[in-house]
Amino acid sequence: MKGRQPADLMLRCTILDADGNVKTISGQFKKSDLCTEHRLNPRDLRKIDSRIPNLVPTILVRKEAILVNILHIRALVKADTVILFDTYGSADSRLHSVFLYHLEHNLRSKTAGLPYEFRALESILLSVLSALEAEMVFIRNLIGGLLAELEDDIDHDRFKRLLHYSRRLASFQNRAKLVQGALEEVLEQDQDLAAMYLTDKRDGTPRNHDDHEELEVLLESFSKQVEEIVNEAENIQSNVQSTQEIVELILDSNRNALLALDLKVSILTMGIGIGTLVAGIFGMNLKSHIEEHEFAFYVMGAVTITASLGAAWIGVRRLSRIRKVGLSNGNRKKPEKRRWSIFSLRSRRYEPWP
């Protein structure tokens, strides 16, 4: 096994100061230096290291910082500093750039009256919510257009695309539920909510465990919006499942119609075969003396046609009876009529005991 390279101990970070200005862009920092400077444990950085796959969103509260790992954002928020951990070769680099622009603007504007860490947290949650909404709109348009196409024509390619979009929707729904779960987990911890007031803690005025109404309102607002996205995804998933069931029923109905057509052709072939059997019998080089009669040809022709049509009609009628399907059992036996006799139970008379 190869030993760990020095690059494995480095992290690429973008740092914003208390005024919202970018101090360092994609700078290389050692993990040990970050842990020492910000009083973190090495295991805390594993949650926000971009090279370590971590699909579960988390919001961790530490003594002097808040660690956030949600979707495309991995950040360390302090009372006067925000450290963004850049992702290597990620497809979300555009989202990261847009988020950085809005974060700078939100940190510089102090009109909202929120402390520094809450403004940073609000920008992070806004970016996460925007990413979820954009993906939700994209998937909704894809599935909506495909469902409209399936109403006109059902083919193999469209049904295959529907299955692919259904898997993609299920993956998105799972990620949205994880984000909602991360927010609800923080809201359930009063101690963590009070510890997230980093500015008050730095100024020497820590909050009580039940004094976190401002932050609770902020997190609940985003939690409700994420919940709406989850509900919309569940509704779309329900529509997709209903469409799949309807398509399967239509395909089954068409398959049954083809089988019925095949059976009808077989029955008609059987009827024609009966007529062919009669013609073959009279076509043999044997004397039956029937051919000597004047009307023998017409009589045998009528008998042959009648036998063929009769056999075909009986087969088609029995097929139609078999194809009749109802909610009740059609093969129930009719109740037998009671036969009255001198030995029936109703006619017996029982004498009381003396």
C-alpha cells in the first residue's frame, strides 16, 4: 500500500472576513493548522472534506464554529469568519460561484439586524433551497412532458425514459428528505440552538437553552420550504406510479386482445379444417355411389358449409363466455331446487318427550 501523500493532508478553502470581503480564494491549508486555529477535532473536518464522500447533510455545532455540509456547500461558520471548502472537479462549481457572490452581499449588508453567523447561515440555506427548487422544476418539466407524450402514444423508449426519470425523482426526493431531516434535527436540540449564537458567546453573553427564538424562526422557515418541495416530489412520484400502473393495464389489455384474436383465427381455421376433411374424404379414389345422385354435390356442399360455420360459431361463442370477467364469480352454481318428498325434514313431525 502506498503511504499518504502530503497533498492528502491539505484542504483548499476560500475565506471571507467579518466585512464580507474575500481574503483568500482556493488557498491550500493543512488540516492540522485548521484544527489548531479553529479548535476543531480532526474528525470534524472529515464531515466537510470535499474528497471524502458524505451524502448525509449535517449541521454540527462546536465551541467557536458551526460546521455545515449540505448538498454542494461545505462551510465553517464563525462569529467573524466564513471558510468555504472548495470541491475538486465538482459539477456544482457554478452553484458554488453564485453562492459566493450572494454570501458576500449578505455579509456586507447589516440591515437585517441578524448577527454575522446567522447571515452566513441564511445565505447557505438560501443557496441550498435554490438548488433544490431548480432541480425540482427541471425534473417536473421532464416528467410532465413525458407523461403528456405517453397520453398520445405508448412505446418502449418512452416507457424506458419514464423509469429513468422515476429513479432520478426518487434520488432527489431522498436528498430533499435528508436536508429536511438535518434541519429538524437541529431544531429539536435546544442546547445546540443556543450554542449557535457565536457572536453573543464571543462577547461573553451566552444564551440560555430556551432563548433561541430568532434562530428557531429562521430555521423553521427554511424547513417548511424544504417540506413543500418534498411534498411536491411525493405528488409527482405518485403521478408517475399511477401512470406506470395505467400503462401496464393498457399493455395487458392489448396483449389479451391479441391472444383473443389469435384464438379466433385458430377457431376459424378449425372450422375450415372440418370442411376440408369432408372434401378430402370424397376426393379419395373410392366409390361411395353418392356421386351418382343428382343433388349429392349440393347437399354435401351445404352440409360441409353448415358444419364449418357451426363449429366456428360454437368456438367463438364459448370464447366470448370465457372472456367475460366480473367482480363476482361467474362460475357459481345455481342453487338446486328443493325436492319435496314424504321423507323431507320439513314434513317430519317430532313428538314432544313425555
